[in-house]
Amino acid sequence: MPTVHDWINNPLAVVDGLFAQSNSSPDWEKKVVEYFKEKLKLNDAHTWVPSLNDVPLYYLKPNSLVKFRCMVQDMFDPEFFMGVYETNDLTSNSKQVKCGKYKDITVGGQVDFNSRNTVTSERQTFYCVPIPGESQWAKESYAGTSQARVVPSTSYVPNRHKRSYEEDDEMDTQPQQLKDVSQGTQSSAESHGNTEPKRQETEAPSHDSSSAHCTSSLDLNFPLPGEKGPACLVKVYEDWDGFKLNDMLEVFGILSVDPALSVIADEREASSLLDPTEVTETVEEQRVHSPPPSLVPRLHMLYAQPLVHNNPLLPSSAPENNGDHLSSVLGELASVRAELHTYLTHVLMGDSLAAEYLILHLISNVYSRRDVLPLGKFTLNLSGCPHSSPYTEHLYKVIQQLVPSSYRLCMSLHNMNNQRMVPRKDYTANRLVSGTLQLANNTSLFLDETQLEQGQLDATGVRNITALGNLISWQKVDYDFNYHQMEFPCNINVLITSEGRSLLPSDSQVNLRPTLNPPNLEEYLSAVQVAQVPSQFNKYRIYLSGARALNYTISDEITKAVEEDFVEMRKDDPQSMSAEDLHRLLVVARLLSLSHGQNTLSRDGWMKAKQLEALRISRTQQQKSLSGNEP
Amino acid sequence: MTSTASEDPLSPPSQRSRAHDTSTELQPMPTSPAMDTAAQDVSLFSSPMAPRSGTSEVDASSPLMYGTPSSRVEGTPRSGIRGTPARQRADLGSVRKAPQVDMHSEPVSESCCHSEQGAGQRLVIWGTDVNVGTCKEKFQRFLQQFTAPNSREEENAGLDLNEPLYMQKLDEISVVGEPVLNVNCSHIQTFDADLYRQLICYPQEVIPTFDMAVNELFFDRLPDSVLEHQIQVRPYSALKTRNMRALNPEDIDQLITISGMVIRTSQLIPEMQEAFFRCQVCVFNTRVEVDRGRIAEPAVCRNCNTTHSMALVHNRSAFSDKQMIKLQESPEDMPAGQTPHTTVVYAHNDLVDKVQPGDRINITGIYRAAPMRLNPRQSQVKSVYKTHIDVIHFRKTDEKRLHGLDEDGEQKLFTKERVAMLKELAAKPDVYERLSSALAPSIYEHEDIKKGILLQLFGGTRKDFTQTGRGNFRAEINILLCGDPGTSKSQLLQYVYNLVPRGQYTSGKGSSAVGLTAYVMKDPETRQLVLQTGALVLSDNGICCIDEFDKMSDNTRSVLHEVMEQQTLSIAKAGIICQLNARTSVLAAANPVESQWNPKKTTIENIQLPHTLLSRFDLIFLMLDPQDEAYDRRLAHHLVALYYQSEEQIEEEHLDMAVLKDYIAFARTSVHPRLSEEASQALIEAYVDMRKIGSGRGMVSAYPRQLESLIRLAEAHAKVRFSSKVESIDVEEAKRLHREALKQSATDPRTGFVDISILTTGMSATARKRKEEVAQALKKLIQSKGKTPAMKYQQLFDDLRGQSEAAITKDMFDEALRALADEDYLTVTGKTVRLL
């Protein structure tokens, strides 16, 4: 069934075609990549590609082009494969040179290992998981923009084996004779001409099928507990050094789910009997590195786009013109900010100062590092949250509504002592076992200290606290490689809610001072939520992600003024203003300017930042004298 | 056999095609079994068949007879090349034996080469350009002639460097009896680049040729030597590849050297080399060599012609040892933000169990790739190769460190240009200032502190006085930073931790004594007790940064006493008693007890650390907020700049971290300054001066420890200059820095004098004097009261306060009472004071 989108349905035909034309000159590889890049560039062509994130795997056609929005969780060893190989067809006694790129398994006939046409190439495998903590709204919004016409197979019934054999004869249009059951069903469904849009079909199934499987047999190694979605082995063919662990990517690649791949795992015993020397992999390693493709599909990367953010409402590429985009979409930036501020004030029970700081926190971003010092981070400690009340949970839900990815970590004693936060290398299975702190950039981490009760932290608990402290102070996580530790820089916005001052360090502590006291907290908060129109939320989301990406400078003139000011402040009372305070003040001034859409610090902005800080500090001091137990 | 060679005479010796040829484990090449047996008879090593043929078969069935081929030779080993058994080289594999054999059976090949390639052509091994004869001859010439006058390798210690190096090694072999010759590939390269290229490209063919050459040479020279088996050549340091990440398909079947860390070793795997078959009917024996992991089972007995009568006899088959080792990239080689790669390595025979998990090693071996079978019954193949390395040579990179010899173990290889660049930098007159300002540029000023830390990074010269009974003198410089919170102490520590290769960072709050030293734990796999080392041991030869030093429990702090002076750690727990090296510099940071530094108190009072520990720090710095306007202005400028300057601007101003790292590494490994005459005079004077200052006021102001500190600092300063001599400018700077540090930390707040006893005894001399005065005043008071045997405590205190012009605290009063009690003048019971 040839369609306009042949390159989506059967990209391997394109690859093979280009390979055949090339006459074994090596630049065909470049041509393939170029071809797909060109195709994807065309206006909204990429939206035509079905996404693994929102289409269940069994609806996708094997060897078709799919995309996957993911985070690199682990990097496996590079592997060598047959880039070009020659086969002997025993029946016709003819030789054929074939291309092995973008494929897992050789096709057709006996492979001639001694052929001089064979070319060995190298590729790298990444283990990718969906972006951890991605908010529901972001997922839905991504899925909503997709225009892929995935054909739900009405024939998806347990006895599909029978059907596929019937359909085998119809498959002669396919270049390969893969004995792949799902392919059979797909092509059959296609030939029935079912062009029903996939949306209603794809909402639900993502949980029932894949997640049910993975919990039962295979640990898919998601960083956060309770995550869902497919994990994927992405095979990268070029420039794999450019990718880093925890990078967010949108991968366009060829889906490979050949069930023959999992045969390896099943028949391991048999093959090991035959060849006792093949003990390079332990059973655990086998399981991790060659999981059944029905659970962990392989994706042969044609093209990957690094994602600066995972906000579906903003264009994903070209961070430099984001500012323009922001100003064009948000001509009414000031009003959006004001509305957001009002909204957050309501959520924070009428505390407008805390709402102001929360906005600053939400747009903070580590924009640079000076030797070990991360610049631009703004960890906020909201103290004065009521102990053991559902308030923090509601607050988290509000934040979840605003940011594309977030995670709430209840710092209960049990969690601290039992949760694995720092990723650890498992040498038996040869993989990086993920931990809660393996998060993509700009994820909001909500630490709920109100859940902490008295008791003893054990060794794990102490390690976890240390890791959290390191994360906050240096924006880095030391991954545990057993024989050594490796430092991975990160960029995570940490918000701590606590009753008193948090036991973790923070850049800024704001004591919550409610001016409202609603009799029924839950009712009040849901009323606040309902008052917001969904389109309003979208504006907030665009605003927050956009403001974060703005550029920022300080002019020489302002620099002078700030210096003067600092000296002046120190003159009156050196205790009141330390270098630390100036650091914080500079960050606050930066964030405040950005939140107003200003690219540069103005004198006015500086004064505002100072006022804000003064207000906050006076409140903290009042709190101190009130409670009187602060050292 | 000739057919194999002439099959493709026109094909260039292409690496590509060979790569796949050797990876044909799945389908054996069409070689006839007859050829295999023939191959064995004329095997390239003198065949063990020869001596074996004469023995009776009766005792051969005894269980003692199984084992490696070498043990199959009866009687005492005979000398000479014919008598010494060859040991199969499992590391090279038997894959390509047939074509090799062809070439080695010389009379035959002589003729075949003519027919094959015409007159004057050289005979080469199929698929390569290696001519066995030339190669052998070249290698023998190399062995006989190569000298390495400049060799600094530890393995060559004790050899005459002007004599042919490898001939001496051969002599060594005959004495020691270990038939292994390690050959440095770079030697071959300097001797004959072509031979080197062949060795790298065709190790599988060239190394056996080398073996042959060396054995001929050896037994020609020493025909009477008795060896366990024939000498095996083990090349190392092939410069082909240094990094695991750089391995690519082109390296397959080549000799490579990579470095890495062992993360896992497997159990020993017995691998069959030769199968022993016996006919069930006529008890006829035959041996079949394992070919690419397969045994061609004889279907017919050659003796009695019965079919399918041959049975495998396991304990007479020959096995070799094999071990799978997983190697992981060393952390230093990795680009940031990526996870380390791993490689599978197979060790054979005596290389098994040579390395343990955690070892840092350099391995030299042959890189292999084999296709993966998808399903044994299917023709489809997974288009992926399995790769591994057959190891030929191991070299532990951290071995020397274990033996505590020197720091050469971390020889970081610097290119000539880099060294020249560093030397150029060192020649600049302001190098000291430049480096210190490059240190933690984000932290403002505190120049003396940065200079102190810089000297700490370089360290003094290690001196050994074991002969005279004092053991090692500490070369490491310890520094304590104390001061107000928020003066970026932690940041400085973090920076240092990130700068030095073997740095550890701990916080006093979170660490326990065992975490710092070592603990014993049960290994989950082997169930053996193993010693796990803590931060101090791990930072041996590095710097241990301890934050929140004051929050550390006394128990934990006590272990530091030994480490900071003796530089060792003694452990006695759970049946393990040992002393570990912990030659670490300590960089600690402490906060004052009252959260803000109290300038009216001494250092000891402010941080409340035991003076015994404080005196072990060479330099104690105060990081205080200097409250002055000009400073504030510069600070503000610095901080604001931090926030808006671009990366490039910053880099222009300062040396980057990599240069600093290399500079320090180079200085630490290659500069070992010694005191010059003039410098020692200067040091003596400085010390005498220091003693004099105090003596005027009746107190001691310097102890030998201070002199040692001065020496260390001066040496470190000389290292900064890349100077092999400590000169008076070094002493001057050491004196200055030491004085600055003392001025900050040891000034008696009551008198304003620098008083070293604050640090050494925990109390200033004036404070001690004052204590005495109070006691005397109290005594006088009591005496003036006349004969009252008992007094009220409170009453006495009030009286004393009323009488004295200076304020007397309760503590002082108590102390005075205690002093008098010590004199047996009175006793204090509860609230009453009784005279004795």
C-alpha cells in the first residue's frame, strides 16, 4: 500500500535503496541521514511520525519510523556489527551484498563471513526511559499535537498467530521475510483500509499492557518509582560522544521488535551447552542487555534532537529565538505574571511574598558554572508549612500543573532509609541502577520535609541526606561506581517545604505567613484551582519555561552601582551584609528581572530585589524572635 | 596445504578480510582433519609427540597424567630446544594454525614460494606480509643488539643499561627459570619500525615467530638450561591504543594496549586444548586438537576400523586455564557526563588470577570479534559481534603505590610540548603568584591562604630516615582553615577536592572513625572478610578535605593524630591487624563554636579543638570578614563579575584548571628539591630567631615542629619553581607565610603578642601567668582571714571578687581553688572549703 509517507512506514526501503545506489561508496550513510532530516524538516512532518510515548507498542508497525521523547538513563558498551555483509542463497546459489545498518538481524540466506565485501562498523547503545516525572499535562499536550495515523489493529486478539500466517502471503510487498507476527497483523489491518484516528484508542492502553509486564518480570530501571511507559534501547550510529547521560532527546528512529531477538534469552541454556566458552555475559547481564523486544523495543536512531526543555507549548528547537517567541506569544507578559502571582498567592493562603519567591524559584536555572560553583540555582525553603496536613500535597499538585516535569519526594524516615537516591553501577548486570536523583535538567524536585518524623537514620539515610545536600549546594550527584564515585552535574530546581527551618541547606528561606484561614483547606484549594481556566494554565506554563530561557546581562554602569551599594550597606552594619548575601541578592535580582521579561538588570530592578530580600529577612528574624529556639 | 596459500595469491594482505576470517567460529573452514593431524606433527614448536612416542601406554592411563601438555613429558625435563616442551599459547588461539604450519615446514615452503610468486619473491604467511625467516632474524638481531641506555623502567633495575638489554633478560630467565620474556614494544619500534608494524598488525603470526626466535637463541647460548616449557614472548606497551573508548573495528585482531580497572573476574574456566579418545574395541588411543572451540570426533578407529567406537577420556585430555575479566575504563579517561565503557578480557594459563577486582591495570592483548549466534538451529545471525581481548601481558599501574616505593606509579605521560609549556611557565618570575591566583578564582582574595594551599598541593620532599630510626619524615603539609561561617571555606575545599587526582571530601558531621580509616566487612560473594579503606587511606598521596572539622566526634578525631604525624594508620579489628599508608595532606575547615569568631578569644577557645591536634597543622589560617571599605568594593566587583562575565573572559584572566593540574602533577613527580647550604643556614637562623622572640618574655615560642613545617614549606616553594634546590628565597617565603598564619591564629588577644604556646599547649603564657596570680591572691585572702578551718565557697568567691581589681569569673576562681588543692593547701567538699 504505497502512500505519501512511505518513508515513515517503510524507512528501511529508503535505506536499502540509497545503499543500492551508492555502489559501495561510503557516503551513502550521510545521504540516509540527510534524507530523513530533510523529510522531517518539512513544515510539520515530524508530527506525522507516531510516538512511542503515546502509542502502545503493539499498534506500531515494526521497522517503521517512530519517535521517542526520552532521557538517556544508561550508556552501554559500543558494539560492532556487520555494516555490510554478503549472503549466500543456497537455493539460487547467488550472492547478495546487503546493508546491516539500522537492523538487528541479518536477513536472507547464509551469511558469508569470509566475504571481502564485509564491512564492520561500530554503534553505541543507549538505554532510554521516558522523561522521569513528566507531568500529565505535558504528556497529553504532546500526544495532542501528534498527527500520526497509527492504525489500531482490530485484530489484536490473543489468537493472532493464526491470522499472521494467513496474511503471510500478502506480505510480498515487504522486502524482508521476517516471521514477525505483529507485522503481519499490522499490514493486514492496513490493507483493510482502517484510517480511524488513533487518539481514542491510545489513551488508556499504555498502562495495562506494558507496565503490567514490566513489573512482573523485568525491572525497567526507571529513576522514579511508579513510572510508566516504554523503555527503549536506542542504537546510535554517529556522534554518540555528543550525548550525555540524563540528556533529554527526541529520537527519530526505526523501530525493531523482531521477536527473534528475545529468543536469545530463552534459548540461552541450549546455546551454552553447545558452546561452553561463551560465558561473557551473566544471566543478569543478558536480561538487561537483551530484554525481550516486546517490552524494550530497539530503536535505530536516524536523527535525534536534543531537547532543551520538555514543554510542549514552546517550540523545542533553537533556544536563541525563544525570547522572541516568548514576547510574541506573551505580549501581555506583565499581566500573565500578575495573574500567576495572584493565583500562587491564593494557593499560598494569601502570602504574596512567598508567591513572589515561588515564581523566582520556578524560573531559576543553572546557567553557568565557575569551577565548582553553580550559578543561578535558587533553592527555596518554604518553612512554616503545617505538619502532617495534606497542604504540601496540594501545593505539589499546583506545581505539577505548572512545570513540565516534577517529583515529590516525601522525606519520611522510611523513604530516607530505604529509597535509592543515588544511581549505582551494578557490575553483575553491567548497568547503572537508577535512583531518584537521576533526573533530567530543570526537573522540579519537591522535598516534603513535613513528612519527616523523629527516629534514626541508618547508613543509607545519612548517605541520602548527604546526596540531597550536595545536590542543593553544588548541583551535582556523585554516582556510585563501587570502586570510585563519579560526579554528574545536574540542574534540578529544589523546593523544600518544612515546618521549621529545613535541615537541608537552601539558598533562600521564606517563612509562610497565611493571611487567610479557610475552614476547609481542601475545598478552598480546589476552589482556587477551578477558578483557573485551562488556557490560563497554558499561559503560565509558557511564561515559566520562557522566562527561564531568557538571556541576561548586567551593564557596567549597574555593576558600579551595585558595588557602591554593597560598600554602603557594609558601612552601616557589616554583619547585615556578607558576601553570601550579595551572592543571593545578585541571583534574586537576576531572577526578578527575568520574571519581568527584562534582559538586563536595571537600577530599579536592583532596588526591588533589595526590598524583597529585606522583607524576607525581616520576616525570618521575626519568626526567630517569636519561636526563640533558633540558634 | 599449499592450496590454502595459493588460493588467493593476488589478494593484498588486507586487514578487513582477515578480521572475518578469524571470526569464523560458527562455520569451521573447510579444512580436512587429516591436515590437522599432520599439522600437529610438524607443529611450529617442537612437538611434544616426539618424546612421548617412546613411552609405554601403560602408565599413561594413570590419573597423574592428565594436565597441561607440559606436564605430559616423562622423566626429568631435558635441556635444549628439542627437550623443552612447548606450551600452547591459548592467548594467541589455534584458529589460524594451518596456514602458519604450512610456512614453517621450511623445505616444503621453499619450493612453494617459488611456484607461487615467482623468482626472488619472499615467502609470506597467508593474509599478511610477514616473512617468517626475515622476521625471526630481525627479532634475534633485536634481542642481541638492542640497548636502552636511558631506560628508567623498574623492571630493568639491576641490569647494565649499556649492554644488550634482552640478552641480560635471557640470562635472567636461565637463572630464575621463569620462561617468559617481556618485550617493550616501543623498544622494537625504535629498533625496527617495520617489525613493530608487523607485530601490531599481525600479532597472531608474529608472536609465535618471536617465540621461535627467542628459543633458538636461548638454547644456542645456554644449551644446558632446564626450563619448565619453552620461552614465551610477551610484548607490552603497544602504542596502538591507549583508551578503551578509542577502540574501533580497525583494531580487530591487532595488538593493543589499553588501561582500565578490573571490575569483575570469573571463576577459572578449564578449556579443552586437546581431546583424548580411546577406542572401546581395541583400546587404541588418539588425540585430537580442539579447533575453534570444536572437537572433530574421529568416527572410525584408525587401528581396528570400527566405526563410532572412540570415546572421550576426560582426565587424559589436555586443558588450559582461562578466566574472564571485565575491564572498565579508568575514571580519568572519561569525558564528562558519560558512563564508563567495559570490555571483556580473557586471561589464559599463568595469567589467570593475576589481577583482582579494583586493580588498575594496563593490558596488552589481541582484540577479537566474533559474530553472535541468534539461534543455534537457525541460519540467521544477529548482526552484532561479540568482542573481547585475549590478554598477553598485564601490568598493574598502581602496583608501586602498594609497595610504597614512590609516586612514579602515577607517571602521567606528558607530551614534550606540554612539558616545555610547563617549564616555560615555571621560568616566569611570578609563577607563584600566577598559580595561586589561578586557584579557585571564584573565591575572592585570601591570597595567603591560597598560597598556603598551593604549597600544600605541591608538598615537601619525602625523606627517609628509617636507617637512623626515625622513619619517614612527613612531607605533606596540613592546613586548617577556621573562620566565620559563609566565608567560602567549603567552596575552597570543594575546589581542592576537584583539583587533585586522589582527593577525598568528607564532612566532620557525617563521618565516623571507621569511615575515615578502614573497616572490615564481609564480601557478599566470597564471604571472606575484606578490608574496606576509608577516606584517609583512599587519599594516600592526595589530599583529604575535611569540612566541619569541629563537628567531628572526639573519637573520630583521635585517629587523625596518627595520620597527621606518622602518616600511617594502624588497624586492629576482626582478626585483621595491619598498618596502612596514609600519606595524606589534611585540609580541614572549622567553624568557631560561637558561630561568629570572637576576636577576644584565642584560636583554641574559638574552635575548641584539642591543642595536640592543632599543633599538627603546619598552617592555621583565619578566614575572617575583613571589614574595610576598599576590600568590600573589590569583593563586590569580583562577585558581580562572576555573574555576568562570560566564560572566555574568565579564562583569559586565569590559567585554566587543566594547566594547573598538570603543573602540579609534573612537579610532584619530577621535582625533588634538596636543601642548599645557604637555605639551611637561613632556616637555622629563622628558627633561632623564633625561639628568641619568646625567650624575652619568658616563654617558648617555637618547637622543632615549627622548624619542620618551615622546611616543608620551603621545599614546596622550590617545587613551585621547578627548582631542584631549596634556596633562600624559598625559605623567605616559607617564613613569611608561616608568620602570617601564626599572626592570625596564635596571637594572644589579651596581649597582642604572637604566642606559639597557644597552639602547642592550648593556653597562652599570659593566661598561665594570670592563673597563678589568681591562685596567689586567693591564698593571701585565706591567710588574711586567720585560722578558720572551713569557709563557705560562695562567701570566699565574693570576697575575692571584691578584693581583686580585675574581674574574676567563676571559672577562674575554681581553677585557683584547684591549684591550691593541688598544693595540698585546702580541699573543696561541696560548698565548703577546708584548710588542711
